[in-house]
Amino acid sequence: MVVVVLAALSKVGVQTTSVVAILGGAAVAVGLSLKDQLSNFAAGIMIVTFRPFVRGDYVQISSYTGTVTEITLVNTHLTTINNHDIIIPNSDITTSAVVNYTALPNRRVDITVGIGYDADIKTAKDLMLSLARNNPLSFTDPEPIVRVTNLGDNSVDLTLNVWTTNADWWTMQCQLLEQFKHALDDENIEIPFPQRSIHVKGLDQMINQMGQAQKLPTTKD
């Protein structure tokens, strides 16, 4: 309609050049101001079409983790475990890596425990395997595995891998952590604290010099 009106005015001799320039500038200004909204809208269409996650999924988007509660064409709402509502623009989602923790039915629990270098590794591994196998929430196929994964500065790190359902993942992890602590304490297997050994060069010489200084006679002016 605007084009028809301008064309008609031009035919009857009305100068429309300035009007066209003003409308063009206004269109550019509106387009620039709505650039982010249009980008979010297009990203929302992609999310709804390809469905990388749905309502109820537990996801991590950039540094935010929570349950998807609402998906609109402009933004997505996450609810954290602290009951905080996080609103993320859809354009940020399509340009970021998304981790969907509940897309698959099963999930692996990884627990790393450090024991002292003087401890019996086989005893600690047997304790961890026994507790994992006897947990009613753990899977027998694939079966739990414990491996030595690191020889650290202060400890030998043992890592347990055990599978369970997504719904039981958090519960089983907390149960096993508590059981490991009690079982290792019962076997007098230490979970060491971080330690540092500090060596000061020339310390003996400094001590000798201080001793000699204390033995020097005092003089009066």
C-alpha cells in the first residue's frame, strides 16, 4: 500500500524522494533494533523443529544447568536445583554446546577416591567393587569396574565406573560416597589430605651463623 501511494503521488507530480529516503532510514533503524529478536525467533524455530531437548529434560547450556520448564520462540527457561529460573535467549543456545543429561535412559556414575601410598590397593579396590555390586540401584551389565587412574602428589587415585538409570544416578552416587568413607575407615585405609614438603637451601648455614652471633661478646662504647 505504501508503494502504491508513493507511486500515485509521483504520477501527479508530488516529490516523494525525501519521503522514500525517510521510510528507508526508518526501515533500516527498525531492522537493526529488532536484529537480536529476529535472531532469537529464528533460533526458536530451529529448537522447536529439531528438538535437541524437550520440557522436563535436565540440561547444561553454557555454564547454566537445570531442568527445561518452558520453550518459547524467543527464549528458553531453566529451573535450577536451587529453584532459580534462568532465561536464556534462543540464539545463545544454537551457538553453544548443549549437554542433555536425560536424553538417554541410563547414566554412568564415576567416583574417584584417593588412598595413601602405604595403603593396600587391592583391598581398597575390592571394597569399592563389593559395595557397588551390592547396591540395589547398580547395573550388573555392564558390571562395575575400579581402576587406578592417577598417581598423584599425595594419593593413589582409584576410580569406580558403575551404571544406573538416570533417575537413580544422584541417589546412588551419594550412597556409594558415604559407604566408601565408612568402609575405608573400618579397614584403616587413609584418605590423605594434600601435603607439601618444603626444603630451604642453606638453612643449616643460617642456623650456624645465628648461633655464632649469639656467642659473640658484647662491647660497650
